[in-house]
Amino acid sequence: AQSVTQPDIHITVSEGASLELRCNYSYGATPYLFWYVQSPGQGLQLLLKYFSGDTLVQGIKGFEAEFKRSQSSFNLRKPSVHWSDAAEYFCAVGRGSQGNLIFGKGTKLSVKP
Amino acid sequence: NAGVTQTPKFRILKIGQSMTLQCTQDMNHNYMYWYRQDPGMGLKLIYYSVGAGITDKGEVPNGYNVSRSTTEDFPLRLELAAPSQTSVYFCASSYSSGGSYNEQFFGPGTRLTVL
């Protein structure tokens, strides 16, 4: 069965430091992979997605993610974190033929001055 | 273009009461979804719909019902509220065809407490 694991529940980084959020998936075929961000009290917003092709994908707000099939990973990165990036981040994998998504449990990002 | 709207934003129910969570989208999306989000658990799919008149169960459908009479609306019904249904509920929509995965657009959520 498909699953998504985000090993880090909570990460704190300093403003201006680099960021990497981990995501591992379990899926038999070529996965459709997503990263969403949720600001406090808000719904989810898509940061980026991977369907096929170039394994390094660029998203909004300066985020990027790299698909590594050999490691079953889709880690999210940002070179320099801003205080406004403090939020919860969810990795998701597409399941079935109905566009359904399986979400990881999320990683909460705190940014210290 | 309002996107996905949900009402109410907050609600407190007593055990055994019923209510309907409303969801409307104005993007002419064919797919719509209901999720619940519990602390530390991510989002779980409750029900989804691939078009008007067509609905199907997700991972956690027990205690809920849905209908889809129009493209725009996808209400979620709780018939006999239980404390286990205390959660934040998100509605989402997307345009999908041929099994493709397109972006899901999320509403702002409804925070429900059952006491």
C-alpha cells in the first residue's frame, strides 16, 4: 500500500539558514509527488509537484525538491529561509486513478531570528 | 474568483447532534474532496466525488455522508456527532481527467468540536 513518511515532526532553523525537509514514499510505480504548505489557521497551498522528467523541480516561494527513485525520497529544500516560511509542510503521493492523495503527517517549521 | 469556500469556520456540537458542512467551488472543477486533519496525523480522505451525482468513500468515511447534486457544491453531513469527529475539516477541488493528478485547491477549513 502507498504511504508517505515525514521523519521530522518539528524543525527549527535560523533565518537565512538553508532548509531540507525529508519525505520518503512507498509506491509500486512511478509516483506523483507533491509538497504542500499550511500556514497557521489556513488551508493547504501547493508548493511544487513531480510527475515525470527532470528530477529537480522548482516551486513557488524559492522552494525546490529532488526526486530520488533509488532512495524513494522527495526532499524539499530552500537555500535561505525567511521568517514567513514558518508553517507546516506536507508531502503527498498520488494514489489510484481518481486523483486522490495520501499525505504524510507533516513537518512543522519554526524560524528563529 | 473566490476559489473554494467553506462554511461555517467554527462550530461546537453536542454529542448526537447533526450538521452539514458546506463547500462550494467556483473553478468548474470536476473533482472534489473532503479531508479531516487531526493534530500530528496529516490529512485523511473522508469522501470524494469525480463529478455531479458520483461520490465514493475515502479512508475514513464512517459517520459521514456526502452528496454532489451540482458541480459547485459538495456538502458533508454528520448525522450523529461523536467526540471522535472533533477535527478540522478541509474541502478541496481539482480538475482531473484520464487519471491525471492536478493541483488540489483547498478551502480555509472548518474547525469542529463535539462535546
